[in-house]
Amino acid sequence: MFAALYDRGIGEGELGFHRQSLVDLAFTFSPLVELSAPDTLVLDIAGCGLLSRAQSNESNFEVTSARNYAEVIMERAAQLGFKLSMAVAINPDAAIHAARNTAGLTVIPAKEELAHLGSLPINALDYSLTGIEPARVEEIRETFALWGIHSFEDFAKLPLSGIAQRLGQEGVRLQKLAQGKSERQLVLVEPPRGFEQAIELEHAISELEPLSFILARLLNQLCANLHAHALATNELCVPLKLQNQTELKRIITLPVPMLNSRTFLRLLLLDIEAHPPESSISAITIAAEPVKPRVSQTGLFIPLAPEPEKLELTLARLAKLVGADNIGSPELLDTHRPDAFRMKCFNLAGAPKKQSSNPKSEIRNLKCVMGFRVFRPSIRANVQIISGQPTRISTHGGANSSCFVRGRIVCASGPWRASGDWWRTDVWAREEWDVAVAPTNEQSNVLCRIYRDLVRDEWFVEGIYD
């Protein structure tokens, strides 16, 4: 059974608002909805009549239940302020014509379509339901006028062979339309996408184990909705309503689009463990940001990288142990402070490789290449100064105690002074020197960089040149 809704109260400026409101009303009664025109909707209500007030012992149960169900729709539409006319029929096109040309509610039993549509004027025939071009429509209307066709019944009683000879297959489709016997599938309106799951708990949850069961249920449904639309997500937003009338909002940002409810569950549980709520949880909402799924193909001779899901879980466990600010990928900061960097989330997207027009020109002379090995942390040192120049150095023990720098400084270049962040508590200022140290064991000179921390008035070895 199909139900056609025709909005008689729609206006010029209210077209968009009425259309969306009418679609929302239709989806509350059936998941199968066709928007035939801005003011016309068709609902597939097959089986929905069982929800009405019809009794099973009535003679014509199907028609009576469909009528009662249609009355429920009309009542709901009247409450929302719609002025509708409605028709119910086995054929969707017959229901459309009856709804547009008959006020109130019309129910057309099976095989009685022509009896209800026969009196309609031929100009009420909707040619768009058969896909006929507008230029061709004018020709067919002129032909109907010449033939003296004034109603659906006049056209429906003409011989099929004669119509096929004069109007072709277009005329055959139009006659079936007038008879209420056309056959087609509904062009369904896509229901609104819902990538959000929420639940109100009868009893507040304070322990992690029962919370995991609730989260697993919501995440499974959320991933099913994403999978049905061939989508994934790269961000989960989880607002938790607490019993003390506050809200804890957690956002899980993923490096690549994923669609794995188990991975999402573990990430959420690890995040909640790291940031426990102040009170018991009374309501949970999980919203996903829909994106296109990740498509990747590895080469035959490229080693396999770790799966993003497993890598993200490993990072989440490490973040729980050492803190979220101490894990990720280091990124240099736009500052002159030495070794200034921050940790950011890993980005698995490969950076484009830069190709040079002449690869041999990148390194012209390998003998001139020098590396610098940085000590982290820097090695504390004693430096003897004569006339403002460092003349002797000896290092202390420490994390890099195996790298001793001790001896007479035979050559020194500097100083290079730098400072910054004077407005902050961690102000820095240093004086750098590049020096050549002659070890006592008569080995070759050691080239290293030393600096004096002007704030603490201490000397350090920053690294050596290899």
C-alpha cells in the first residue's frame, strides 16, 4: 500500500521550509519516502496498517487498517499545521493523482483505481511520472484535444493497439497511468544521516567495567551506521553528563580514518582512565565525524608498516603512562631558543618526495660534509678563561660520561651571544664558542661547541663535530 500526501497550504516563500517539514513528518511514519514534487510525498505503508486501530475480524482488514493508519497521519499533520489531502492505493501514481485532485482522505481498494480516477480531467494527468519531455507533452495534449479526450476514463477506454500506433510507447505508459495500473519503484529520499548515539542511564555508573558495556553498545551501532554509508571517522566526541550536573567532554582525534569499534572502545577507556570524571556518569553521547575511509595499497618490495589501529592503541597506552604531552612526533618551534620543540600527534600521511633535476648536485664535495653530534643533556664542564678567551676545558661525569673532553684549547672561535624570552620566567641567555681541544693522550684535536649559560653562569659542552 502507498499513501500520497499533497500539501494544499504551501506558499511561494515557504517552499523549502514546508518541503523539509513534510519530509520529516513522512519519516516518522515510514522509512520509505519519495518526494515526487515539492508539495507531494509518497509513503510505502505496507504492513504499517497493523499499527492502527483496525480489528482483525473485520471483512476488509487491509483497506480498513490502511484507512485508520492514514487517519493517524492526517491527525498528526493537522497538529503540525499542515493542510493536506491524502490518498491510499495499491499503485503509487494512482494515489498521487487522487491526493492532488480530491480533498480530504481517499482510500482506493485494489482493482478499483479507474472507478476513482475516471472522472478526473485529462489535464490533471502528471506526465512527469512517465519521464516524457516537456516539448512532447504539448504535442500529446493537442492530440487529446483533437480526439475529444476530456477525462481519465475517456483515455483509459481507448484501444491499446491504436494508442501504440499513434503515440508510441509514451502513449502506452500514459494510458496505464490513467488506468491506475502503472508499475515503477519509488525514488526514495535518503533519510537524514545520524552519526550520533546517546543513552540516558537509569542508574549512574561509577565503575569502568559496566561503562565499557554501554560504550561498546553505542560504538557498535555507530560503526554500523558509518559502514552502511561507506564512511569512516577520524574524530569521536564523547560528552559525559555527570550526576553532579556537570559535563565531561572528551575528544578522540585519530591520525587516519578508522572503522573499528573495538579500537574506539579501548581508546575511550584509556582516555577516561587518564581523565577520570569527578562524579558518576548519568548520560553518554558519542558523535562521530564522518569522512571517507582510508584507501592504501603497499608495494611488493616495501616493508609493511604497523597498522594504524595498533599504533594508536600503543600510543594511547604510552600517553597514559608518561602523559599526553610527552608522546608523539617532535616539531621544531619558530624560536631561537636552543632545542625548542613540542610534541604533536603522528601523521601517517607520507610527505611528497622532493626530486632534484640533478641529484649529483645536492652534495658537490663529500669531503666538506661535517656532522654535529649533540649531547642531550649537555655535559657540564669547567672552562679556564684568560683574557676573555677559553684556554682549558675539562668535563664532569654524567649521562654522557663516556664522552670526555679534557685538555688545552688550541683554537677558539667566538663568542656568539644569543638571548630571548626576557618576559618569561624561563629567560635564556648564552655565549657560544667553537673550540679545538688538544687531548692529553696526544690524539688528534677534538672539535666541539661549548657555551656559557649567562643566567646560571655555568659552562656546558653542547656537542662535538664528527
